[in-house]
Amino acid sequence: MFPEPLRRLENDSSQASSQDQIPTGLVYHPISSQANRNFRVDLVGEIAKRDCLLMIDNNELFARSLSSESKRIWKVFTKLPNVSFDSVTKNNLHSPVVVRSKSIGSKSYFYVVNQSPWPSRVSLDFSTPLVNLRSADGKFFESLKKSEVGGALVLDLQPFDLVVAESDQAELKISNVAFSLPDSLAKELTEQKDQLLARVRFLPEPKSVESLSNSSFEAINESGLPIGWNRSKDPSFVLQSAVGTDGPKSLAVEHLSENKWGWTRSSVLKPNRTGRLSLVVSMKSVSPKPTPHVRLSLEGEYGDSDYYRFGSFSAEETQTESTKIEDNWKVFAVHFDDVPTNLENLRVGLDVYGKGVVLVDHFRVFDNWFDTQDQEALSKIATLAGHKISEGELLHAHRLLQSYWPRFIREYISQNSSQPPKSSDNQTP
């Protein structure tokens, strides 16, 4: 969301280890928003993570009509000296509260960031005598307690909040930082983790979208063409019925010309609800005829632009097992994880290039298909979240549980699935 910073500082030495990363196996689908809350969350997160100023034009802030709190945080942070601050807290990437300080000449500064979605009470202990301590608006802190050897300050921060302080002294040392979070938080996160695992372990058998008609090409019109499917008008591109996999018919897709494309498309489907579409089809070659290059494709209209995505398959020896068309029926699949939900005139189909013929059957479209690898990756996310909860790293656990795929599961997969998924070959749902 943010451009490159004007001031980028060295990362904190306490970076997340490799085992802390979200497991691979799923394609992350980023969600961006210009909402006030999203801007505030990202702004506070960048301050906590990188201690950096961001290139955001002030006019853009007003153009977005940001809330007063977002503007306050922005203005307060930009009042600090434009130098690198020293980290007082550790593990600033996932610590709910981050504290940094800096002494310059006869002045000392520090700031406290709450980058969590929960309110937090923060206690700071100082090991140097305090002359005075003011907030960014020039007011003295009423909760400050001074002593001959130091002092203590208690701050109540709202979710995604920032407090800046300044003192008229050449040295100011913060000896300890303590913070509290809601008492029920660990229990709530554990319940979220358990609910996610329950959904993941018993993912229901996916169903093809209802709006895809004649997916097995059984219904044929008077011209011998499958009902509900369109085709290119090139006479060298031929569609005709053939023997199916487990039914009386399949579709023979043949191109009689070299170096030309032919295509067939379904009727318009209902708008995609999840942002994820999987196209699954059975295909086989027809010996001794050559096999053309085949694309499983989807297309639509996205605003004023055409939208087109595809996965490629052929009979070439260089193809992998999952993309090679052979003379026996095989199931092929292609997954798209970032399909716009407002795509109009959505259609799916096949594009064929080059001379040859391929048999096609059981064309299905899913918007919530997860294979075994996806299931394992989701289980690892839930397991890692549980590990972080037991270690007291509650913000890290929260971020794992609120990442894209767990949110997708919560929104589109019912928790009441009572039957485990049927065994499969990891390709056929």
C-alpha cells in the first residue's frame, strides 16, 4: 500500500525465523483498501516495523477524508526528528507494543506504538532522573511519577495508536517496558484456532457451480454441437460428439489447420463470489492423430477492459505429469486465486492451437476447491498459531488467524461439516 519510504532504517536484529513464516502451498491473495481503518492500521504497522517516514502527500490524506485519529497519528510522528531511533523493545515485527527512543543535543524523545487491534496499558520505567516529560501537544503527563533515580509512566493506548514524548534533557534511558492485553485474549485466539482446524480437517466435498450447464456435453443440438456452448466460426475448427469417460458422450475438439487458434466457451456464469476459481476437466489424446496445445481459460469484462486467464496443457514430452495429455483419460486442473468478484460476463472454456484433436469431458468449475496440499498448508497455519499462543506471542497468532486463507475458510466453508473429505488423487475433487 505504501511507496518506498523517504527514510528507511536498518531492520531490527530480531527478525522472524524461517519457521515463523506462513507455510507455502497457498497463493496469498492481497486485499487493499483505502478505508480509514486500513490506512491507520498500515501506517501504525509501518512505524512499528521500520521506524520510517512514508511518501504520502498531505493533499492525498485530505482527499481521502481520513479520520481525525489517522491524521493525528501521521502529524504526531512527523514531528519527531528525522533520524534513526533506537529500539527499546525486542521482536518489533510481532510485539503488540513497540518503543523507540533518541537523544539529540539537549533534547530526548521516545514514542510508543500499539500495533495490535486491542487496547493496551503500557508501563515505562526510566533509569535516569526526569527533568520533564511532554506529549506531542505540549501537555505534561499526569500519570508520570518521578524519583531521584528515575521515574515511571503509565500510558493507555487504543488499538493502532501512537504516543510521542519529549524531554528537555540530554539523556533519557528507558530501563523496562511492560504492557497488558485483555485477559480473555489467549482463550479467544485458541477458540479461533480450534474452529479453523475443525473446518480444515473436514472440508466438504466441493460442488461445481450450478450455472455451468451441459458440463459433460451430453445435450446436443440438431447441428451436433453441445447446447450451451459457443465456438469460433473458423470452419477448420470442429466440435463433435465422441465416446465419454463414464457416459455416452464427450466432446471431440479438433483443429484442421496449423498455426491457428480455435475456441469454445460456456454460456455466461453467475458472478464469482469468492475470488477463487478452479477449472477441472478430463482430457485424452486420440492416436494416431496429433494433439494440439490446449488452454483451460476463463474470460470476462473487468470495467472497461477484457479479462483473460488460462492454464496450458499439451502432449509434448517436456510436460509434467499434471500438464501432459496422454491417450488415456486424465483429470486436469488450473486454479486462479485472484479473480475479481465484480467480473462481468464470466465464461470458461478451451482454446486450441495447432492441428490435432483432443477429447474433453466433465468440465467443472469450483469456487471453493482445496486439495490435499492446500489442506496441509492450512493445518500448518493453525498449528503455528497455536504454538505462538502457547509462547505468548498473541499478535503473531492473531495475524496468522486473520491472514487471507483462514478468513476465506471462515467465510465460505461451514463449520458444521461433519464428514471428512473423500480420498482423492490430489487432483480430482
